[in-house]
Amino acid sequence: MDSGFVVIVVQHGEGSGQRLEAQTGEWHWGEPRAVTPAAIAALINYARTHGWKPEEPGRALRLRDIDQAIGLGEAPSR
């Protein structure tokens, strides 16, 4: 069964730094949403201000319900 959540994983290109794992709030079947490059940029900026250090090794930073913080709070207009 699909949980309705989307998990976005970001890691430095070298692959050796701290991973970022960000979970959105629940999305309902058929709800039009898009994870855009602007949303990913906002996620990276938000994560850096909350302690994410992609160049340094360490445990993954896990963020939950990040929709509002990165602009996914509302479905795009059609």
C-alpha cells in the first residue's frame, strides 16, 4: 500500500558526505504536485540552515513534513 508520502534523497556528487532524506507531508492519489528544481534548491537551502553538511561524513539528516518549507504546500494551479 502506498503511504502517500514522497521521500527526496540528496547527496553530494562525491557520494561520501552526509545524506539528506526529506519526507513530504501526505499526498493524496491524483493530487497534482510537482517537485521542481526550485523546490529542490529550497530544500537544500533549508537543510543547510538546519545542520546538513553534505561535504562531511555523518549520519543522514532526516527532515519530515517539509512541504511548506520548500514551497510544496499547495498544488500548482492548472
